Amino acid sequence: MLVIIIFMQCDQKNITRFQKKILAWYTKNKRDLPWRNLPFDLTLQQRDPYKILVSEVMLQQTQVGRVIPKYSAWMEKFPDVTSLATASQRDVLSCWSGLGYNRRALSLQKAAKMLCDEYNGVWPREKELLKKLPGVGEYTARALLTFAFHQQVAVVDTNVRRVILTQFQISNSQFQMLSDNQMQQIADHMLPIGKAYEWNQALMDYAALELKSNKIPLRKQSSFKGSRRFYRGKLLKLLLAEKEVTWKKIEESLFSNPTPDDRVMVHTVVSEMEKEGFVRVNKAKISLRN
């Protein structure tokens, strides 16, 4: 019902006016980002989907300013799907270090291996097939369709949500009532015909540059310091610096004066990372896989 009300608030005339405003703004203010400067291959009818996937995964929960230098370094180290698929896990995690959420790096490599082993390096162009790649969800699949394969689909990330909430003057209570599917319906409704690539980029830039100071009711992340993610990051840095470490070395590196609760945290973190394929536990020693 809320989606219907929102649609009624903005007829086609107003939507067209809004589209012109955003696209005109984008022409003057668009950001110069390395993953946007990719040539469109007329033969394959695509921009390099590997480079776009890497950028999208890096941009998940990481600011653009931090991503740009890491993206450039990554492309020098792993310029294509094959080089990433055949790399050691240590090299992959070392190159990713500093971006956080290190599972994203492993998912990228798993996706590269899947593309090489199951698709012979040929990228699928259907959303549901793209979503079968490790680490690729609804948003990332749509981003690949529009940015790499020039398909006319709308994408919804935090920035696009910010623009939608502002454009339709959606209150905090209303926002809490909107499902992801309903938000996608609104984004689809606003998409200008034939201009999906420019439109989706424009919404992201407009939100990042024009609405960054607006108090938009978006869901907040939990505290990082002291969380399991915090200690996972510290452990990973330790393992990248040393080939293998003892339990005692881990405890002393993560905590200045380990308590029984701290030791439980260490075992919990190591157990999680072992199940996820990050580390190998060999009796009293822990090391990175590969």
C-alpha cells in the first residue's frame, strides 16, 4: 500500500523532471573513477565484467577514497579472472589487506575459480546465474547487468536508497515499513528508458556528493572495535606477517593480558576462520591456507 501511495505522489511529469535534474547534475559533477573509464567492447557487447565485479565488491561497506588505490593495486596484481583464480590465498588476502571484511576477497577468488572451471571464462548475463557466483547478491548482479552488460535495470544500494527517501520524502517510520523488494519497485519506476548506465551512476554520485550531510534514516552498523570482526582482522594481519603462530602468540598479540574470556574469543575466532577456509589448525600451530 505504501508503494502505491508513493507512486501516486509522483506522476510521470514529475518523474521526468526529476530524471532531467539528476542527469544534468551528473553531466557537470560526475566523479572520475577508474572502474568507470573502462572501454565498451563492441564485439563482446560489454565493459570488462571482472573489473566491475572487483570494484563493486570492494565498495561494499568501504568508502570510495579507500577503494581507489586498493583497486589499482589489485588490478596490477590480478589483472583478470585467471590470474585471480590461480593466485595463492596469502597473496589474495595480502593484496586485500586494509579494506576489511576479508571474506569478500575469498568470495572474489571463489567466483573467479567458478568462472574458469564451470563457465570456461564466459560470463553469464542472466541475473539468477550471476547470483550463483560466490559473494554476488541481488545488488551486485544488477550492477553487473547494467554497468558491464549495458542492460536496462535499476540498482539499489545505500546511495540510491538515500535519493529515493529524499525524493519521496519518506519518513523514518515509513522507511522501516518498506521491504527491499518494494524499494526495488520504486527504483524500477524511476528508471529512464535507455539510460540505465548513466542513471544508476548519477544517483550514486548525487547521494554521495549532495546528500552526504542529510540525516537519512538508514540502518546503522554495530560497533567494530572489540567485535569478533575486529579480532579477525588483527589475527589475519598477524598471519600475513608470519607463516604460522602458536595459540599463545595469538592471545598475546590480540590481548595485552589475556583473560579466560579472551581465550574463548580467540578460539571462537580461529574456529570461524577455519570453517570459512581462511586458516589451517595443525595441533598447536595456526597458519593461513595456501
